[in-house]
Amino acid sequence: QVQPVESGGGLVQPGGSLRLSCTASGRTFSSRSMGWFRQAPGKEREFVAAISWSDGRYYVESVKGRFTISRDNAKNTLYLQMNSLKPEDTAVYYCAVKRSMDYTGSYYYQDDYAYWGQGTQVTVSS
């Protein structure tokens, strides 16, 4: 069983930066693709970024050039570096993990992922 745990959220001013982390237990971390989703108040949960087991990276258009997803397999940790933050980035951010050896090339939908963290709040406000 995999239990992702997010950290690193907080309050930041527009234009600022935050780095989210997600640790996931288990010896098969390196064989799993993972992603970040977010949910703003009153809105549907949406895809933000994903990284495949082979280090392919995928982003929603609104964060391209500002957010960077990465992973450290030795630490069983997924990251989301968020720069040039905007008020519209305010949301609860969720870490999502695919099943081990799920090599399908789909990353954008919630159903693509088997395990979810509890979320971490990111608030961008002056």
C-alpha cells in the first residue's frame, strides 16, 4: 500500500515561490508515475503536473514556465517547485500516485491514479 503525504504549503505573496513535497512509502517508488492536482474553492479538482516513471514531464498550460515537477527516487519524494505564483494558484494541492508498473501514457485524469494524499493548502495573497 502507498500512502502519499504532502508538505510545503502555506501563504505567499503574488510573485513568490513555494516548493511542495510528497513522500510515498514503498520499495516501488521509482517504477511509479506521479502527479499533482489542485482544487480551488467551489471548483473541480484539476490536473497540474505529472512526471512519469521514465522522467517524462507534463503540465497544464496555465503553469508552464512557472512550475517544475521533479522526483528524487532515493528519497521516495516528489516535488513541485512553484514560482511566480498568482492568486489564481490558490488551492489545495494533492499528490497522486499511479500503480506500480502502470506504464499507460495517461496522466491528466484523476482516474489515472490509485493513491492520493490528504492535500496541502497553498494561498497566494497580498
